[in-house]
Amino acid sequence: MATSIRLSRGGSKKRPYYRIVVADSRAPRDGKFIERIGSYNPVLPKGDEKRIILDVERAKHWVAAGAQPTDRVARFLDAAGVKERIVRNNPNKAVPGQKAKDRAEDRATKLAEAEEARIAAEEAAKAPAEAPAEEAPAVEEAPAVEEAPAEEAAAEQAEG
């Protein structure tokens, strides 16, 4: 029979309370267990001594008997000095997924396009002011045509 040291959930909805139990690995999570060796109350603050209550002697006995602790219980046993836990490192844990990278890339291209449109609109607004006075009628028609794309770019920027 393969035994494991694991958490068995109790408590009410959104108010979890766990028993640290030794159970057959094939038994259901909250089902039949061999022995209760402690409790874990995640609702209590981290510094509270009643957050994790563990019978260290019984835990040592079951670890010596070959019971395999789950990851969470292995942390508790390591903190109590019962069993040394191998610290694992996952360097890719914080790396965003492919979809997130694609979304960030799309967002960056949209921002770059909006910035280019804004700069073009500013340059278009400066160009008529610098034009000579003799060409005033021709210049008045040109800004009206150039301002429409600038207004559309500004509207796109406001939407994006």
C-alpha cells in the first residue's frame, strides 16, 4: 500500500481549513485516512503559531515508513526539520506565454503607428503657417485635405 502525507480540506465555502493526514494514495482527497498528524489554517496570518500544527514525531515515523508528502506538506515538513525538501527552480515561470507576447507586439505596433500619425499631423499644422503670403489661397485648400487624415488618426488613437 502506497501512503502519502497530504492535506484534507475542511471548513466552509471560502474559509478553508486543512487536516494534515496520512492516507492511502488511492483514497479520495477528503475521504478515509489512516492518521491525522496535524492541521493547517491558511486564513490565519503567516506569523501565527496556530497556522500550522504538526505532530513532528508522528511525521518522522511516517516519513521513515516510506510515506510520500505532497509538495505543500513537504514545505511544512522542511520548516519543521522533519524532511529536507529539494528546492526546485523554474526560470521560465515568469516568462509570458506566446499569446501575451503577440498581444504586446500588436500593442507596440499600434502605438508606433499612432505616434507617427500624431507627428505627421503636427508637421502638417506647422507647414501652412510657414507658407508665403502670396500662395495663401492654395495653402488653405491643402490643410483641409491634410487635416482629415490627422483627425482620423486622432480618433483611432483615442479608440486604441
